[in-house]
Amino acid sequence: MLKKTLLVILVVGIGIQFVPVPTNQNDEVLKTDFFQHIEAPINIQTMVESSCYDCHSNNTNYPWYGRVRPFVWFLQKHIREGKDDLNFSTFQEYSGRMQREKIRSVISQLRDGKMPLEEYLWMHSEAKLSLAETARLIDFFENLNTQ
Ligand code: HEC
């Protein structure tokens, strides 16, 4: 019985590797990208790109488990939901009012320590922001909205 169960798990585990998953990868930096229009110090840009772009842009830097089902399904769901709320790659397509609203939302997510998502940080320590880095990001986004 145990042997059979293990065999079924193995077969299903291998079988699901063949389920196609759309990839969110596009090396072209779009003209509508946030940083194409907004002057930002390079360290700010690097922080946003490494901590937010995997789920909030058209270009995910896939980790090693990024091809392994079922993990990639969770990642895919985060990307879909994250981009729905905020996409830095097409930021300039939002109206001016919408852009300010998105920035306000970014500030509140950072203040509350809600982003990057906790479960993402388990596997992506490089995306973790220190308190000082978070404060610098908040400063940067606040300045944008008062301009
Ligand atoms: C692992 C994927 C992931 C990463 C990395 C990530 N986010 Fe998100 N983000 C999401 C998901 C999923 C949602 C929508 C669901 C939610 O609110 O939890 C979201 C929602 C948001 C929202 C909208 C919240 C609202 O309720 O209006 C903002 C703003 C945001 N993220 C900013 C950021 C910023 C800034 C970073 C980087 C510091 C970041 N996110 C990193 C997945 C991610």
C-alpha cells in the first residue's frame, strides 16, 4: 500500500512538470517603465528592481525553483495578482492621478512592512529591505508625490 502511494506521488510529481506555465519574462525595457521617466538614484532603482520587479513588472528573474511545479504556480499567482495592482513596466500608462495613487499605495505598503511579501523573502533574502533602506525608499516615493 505504502509502496503504491509513493509510486503515485512520484508519477504525479513528475507528470505535473509537463504542465505548461506561461513565463513573465521580457528583457526589453519598455518606454513606459517607471525608471525611464523618473530620475532616481541608482541605489533606489536597484532596490526597487531587486525587491519588487519579480512580481510588479513584465520581467521576472526566475529563481531555481521557478521552473519546478507546484512552486512556480504560487509564484505565478503572485505575479498575476501583483501586476494587477501595480506594474512598474507599464507605469506610464496609468493616468497622472492613478500614478499618484499607486505611489501612495507603495508608501503605505512599505510603511506597514507588507512588501515584499513575507513568503517570498523566505527564498529571496537578497530582496529583504533593512529598516534604513525602507526609510530611504519611502523618502524617495514621498518626494515624488509632493513634486
Ligand atoms: C512575491 C511577489 C511580490 C513582491 C516581490 C512584491 N509584491 Fe507587492 N504585491 C504582490 C501581490 C500578490 C499583491 C496583491 C495582493 C496583496 O495585496 O497582498 C501586491 C500588492 C502590492 C501593492 C498594492 C497594495 C494594495 O492593496 O493596494 C503595492 C503598492 C505593492 N504590492 C508594492 C510592492 C513594492 C513596493 C514591492 C517591493 C518593495 C513589492 N510590492 C514586492 C506581490 C509582490
